Amino acid sequence: MRCLCPVVTHPSTLRQRSVAPSSTLVLACVALAFVAACTSSPPQPEAPTYAVVSTLAKPKETLALSVRSRSGEVLGREFRPTAEVAWSRPLTPKGPPSVVDGALERVYEVGPFLVDQTVMVSRTYEKKGEATQSLPAVLATAKGRELVVRFDIPNFDGDAEDWKVHAVAFIIPPPERVTTTEPITVPPGAVLEGAYGLSPASAGASTSPVRLELVALTDAGSHVLLSKELAQDDERSFEWSDYRIDLEELAGQKVRFELRSEVAASDAEQALRVGYPVWSVPVVLAPRAADDTRNVVLISLDTLRADFVGAYGQKRPTTPNLDRLAEEGALFENVYTTYPSTTASHMTMLTGVHPSVHGVYAFGSLLPSSYELLSTVLAARGYQTAAVTEDGMIHAFAGFVRGFRSYREYLVANMDEYGVAAEVIDSGIEWLRRHKDERFFLFLHTYQVHSPYAPPEGYDVFEADGDGADELGGPFPPDIVRTRLAYAGDVLYTDAQVARLLAELDALGRRDDTVVIVTADHGEALGENGLLGHNWFATEPVLRIPLLIRAPGRVPAGARVSSLVSLVDLAPTVLDLAGVSQLEDPMPEEQRKMQSQMQGTNLVRLLDGAELAERAVYVEHDRQDGRKEVIVRQGTTKWIATDGRVLVRYDLESDPLERERREDPELLAPGQKLVDAYVAANDELRRQRGNPRPTAVETDDATMKKLRALGYVE
């Protein structure tokens, strides 16, 4: 019997620079393994694997409800596709706000649909130099096409010029609503899954309680499957509440489902029956016949450079658990990002196309609808799909939400004091426990390794051994040495969090049929050539990222692949390892479109010893001066083109720090051919897709707070 003990160590054992584990570490692992062996449960009968067989309603919109800590603190939001619409309408200000009776008031112009109508108004305010705050929603009635909104700001100082206010109007839905699905014949063993809650449009307002019912309609009559009442004064009503209902008694029958909501009668002080109930789109799952499909867990550790991972040569014991994952699967030694910043690289990760094709370089852009994501393809194949992210540069509004039945964003901005990686992993574990018997795709993302480098208590454990002269790029000044040690501590903490998720997969019995992938969107410069950070430069520490893949039975343990590979290769590799391309049933349109769009190489064949000897990989980069770069790496040679023209060449074997610029025309010519071919291929794919361009989307206040904390905006 093999014990799969997660190597989660106490940080105090890690004050060393030797690659060999300490005796304390070995004893700790042995002890954990012994306990696991002695306390493990006897084998249980294998549970059936469920897949989504029917989505019961066409999504009307994607709506976010609150995510709270156990103590009730709002930490983020969770988007789900909804079966009903909670209409919002923009309000156009008519002049600046004014002071009326000690508070700010602002007059807004409303559209023709809101003339003389009562609406629910959400309100936010911001004092110059301070964060945006929310006020409770209020009911307000337009007089003609004008709506006056009052902002009762706490500690208002009476100076209107120091404050900004913002309002959004929400149309009040009918007090009684019914959404009826198309009929389906319920398969044997089927279950019904979905969620419900109250829209945040009315959070904090004095509105009525809402009764919810989910009803099954058959030829024999109606059956109430779910009955709940939600109160506006209960903060948990503004979170998604999941349900899972056994449909065995309805097996073989033709059934329609009704999603009903009714706002309770108003009290004496309220003339309207106001409530904002929402239902997520329900799905029916049924046991699927045994096949070769696998679950997928994709973990992106933002800003993790490859050489701070032990399996890639880091001397400090920063990643004992990722190192173990590498031993159990495959490690790709030479992996390049496609863009040295978060948004563009993650969009490439999930679409399989280069940044200049999808066009989403940063927050504020929306992915064109002609491109598919891994989540849309796997959802169409019956997978339950979920993401847990930290918002900021990969917020839902950029299109990342597509295909995910749950897209959770943590918006905590104080990264110096809050261990957000723990919340991300906690949410991932919670979701896995609910969906352990289903085919699933789970995407996890954390900024824990990103600046500001602030390891949680107990993980800032690495000590300086001189000035780092023996490290690539060293020696370093004292402040940079301290920065590198803090970064290493964040890596150590993140590694321990990933271990908790891997242990949960083992405990749920899903290790052997789950593909686990750990990678990063880009790396980080930590003092090499005087540079710190990423985004504005494209040196090797920023471009080189880890890629670890474990898939028992598909990926040989301990494999190391030396060929140059790229983040653009991830999507086709995931589809192959998940097994969806080998299914004999008709290919969904989403998968057909994605496979025709993908520009990456399926890396599975490299695991059998194949090589990509002449492979070139590409990185795009926008410089601070507005000029565009394309970086090409082939073998140990690196070329950099600015605005389409190759201007410099480096030999990374003899010059790993890129200090010897070569500008000889004969050395630049091969790189120019590669750049020209890359640009032409991207232009052709865009032409085939109708030259779609991203549309601009507004970045909300919560996302802007996160971006400020990460240092992306002032």
C-alpha cells in the first residue's frame, strides 16, 4: 500500500539552504504517512459519476451574489447564470451634486421606460483619495424623466466638491413570477441542481420577504420539490444557496419544472411589494456510462517564476508539495508565458490563442463572442464547471466567466494582512465536496505570490546567506535580498495551500481520475539587471514559468520534458488529457469552434519521448512608451522585435542575463522570418473569425480597489 501523505511542513523546519530534507522534515512526513495508513477508511463501493444531461433554461444574464466569511464579512462575489433577469438601468447625471438638508442630492435623467416609475436605487460614494463605499439601496420615484437620489453619507463635511456619488436604478420585478422550463424525460438516477438567493440590488433596503418554490409538473400533477422563504434582513439571503434534489421518483416521466417566486404582502409603511429573488439556471445530472474522460483541476499561481520551485532548481525548500507533484507526474523544463501580465496570459491559457488574436490585454476589455474557452467546451460535454479567482486582472467582466456555472471572485484588497490563497483553496475544497461524484472542471487562481510580498505569520522563515552572489543575477543589495526572501516565503505558504487541495482530492477518492495542472501566468523580476516586478519588461525571470501535470495512467510519473513549450499549448493539452476529444458522441459546436481556433501544440505526445527540436515560442509585450514587442525564443536564441522589426538577439546559453546585445543583420534575419510568420498566422486566424475586436467594459469599484492593491493602477 502506498501512502500519499501531503508534505505540509511546519515553517520552522525550513531555515536552511540545503536541498536535502532535514531529519525533522523526514520524520514529519513519516509520521503523517503512518497516521494516514492507520486511520484510512476501508475501500467503499465506487460511486457513479454524474454528468450534466440537460440545462433547463437559457441563461438570461450572469449575476453576482455576495461571498462572506464565517463571521459575515463580505469577501467577494459569485457569478452564476440566471434563469431570470434583474434589469438595471444607467442614470445620467444632470449637473453636479448639491447639499440639501445636510446631505448630498443629485438629479438624474431617466430613460423613457422609467418615466414616473418607482425604482430601486443602489448608491455608492467616494471622498477624494479614499476608497468607494456603499449605502443601503432605497426606493425612489421619478417625476417625469427626473429622479432625485439622496446620499446620506456618514460624517459628511458639507463640501460637495470633495465627494463623488454614483447611482444605478433597478426595475422592480412583478411581485409574482414563474419561469417554466421545456419538458424533459427524466433519466434513471437523475438529480436536479441549482441555486437561489436575493439580488444585491435591494441589499440594505426595507423590502418584503420572498417565498420561493421549485415545482415539478407531470401528467399526474405537480410536486413541490423545494420551498424556501428569504428575508431581506438576513445577510445570508444575498448569497447563493445550493440545492440538490433526487429525481428518482420521476424517472421515465416527462417533466416541466417551474421556478416560482412571490413577494409577501407589503406592510402599512410600504406601498409596493418589492423583492429581487433570483434562480440560477438549473441542470439535470444523470449517471454516465464508464468512459475515459477525466476531471480537471487547473491551478494558476500568479507571478510564480519557475526557478523559485524546488523541482526547477531552487535551493531553498520553498515547494515540497509541488516537488512531490512533479515526481508523481510530468515537469516541463522550458515553459514560456505569452504575455508578461495577468489578463492577456490567462485569456491565452483558457482559449488556446495568442494575445493579438483574442485581443484582451488588460482589464476593461471583453473577449469577442467568437472565441471559446475551456470552460464552455467542458460544460457542453457535461462537466460541472467552477472557478475561484482573486478578481483584479481576470475579472468576470472580461469574459472569463463564460462557461462557468460558478465563478467566484475574492475582492479583498488588503493583501498585506489577508491570506487570500487560503480562502481560494477553502472554496475549492468546499466545491469539490459538493461535486465529488460528478465530472468537473475546477479553475483556481491566487495572487498570493504577487507583490506586495508579505508571507503570512510563520512563513517568513528564510534567512539571508550573504548577498546572493551565488544566485543568477547576484550579488544583490540588502533590500533586494530581503525582497527575494519574502517572495520565497509567499511561495512556501502557497505551496502549503495547494497541498490541502491535493489531499482533499485523495480523501474524496478522485486522485486517479483527475488531471491536476499547476502553472503560472508569468514570472517576476527580483533584482536581476536592477529590475523588479513584471508587465513592463520581458526578461527571462518574467517569461519563464512552471508547468506540472499529474494524470495517473496518462502521464508517466517523473517525466521531464526539455522541449520549449508555451502557455498557448495548455488548452489543447487539457482537452486531450480530459479525454473529451475521444468521445464517440457528436462533438458540441463549442468544441468544434475551439479546436479550429487553437494555435497551441498538444503536449501529450512529448510525454512519450517526442521532441520539438525546431520549436519557436512567442511572447507579446507592450512597452511603457507604447511600442509593441514580439519576443521569439528558439533553442537558446532569443530575438526581440519592436513594432514588427527585429532589433536585437541574445544567446541565452552564454548570456543568461541578456547583457550582450547582438545587432548583426545576419544574426537578426532568422528571427525576422519567425516574427513575420507569427504575425501573418495571427492575422489569418483573425480574418477567418471575421476580425472580431474586444469591446470596452466598465471596471467596477471593487475591481479597481483590488487593482490598486496589486499596483496596477494609481
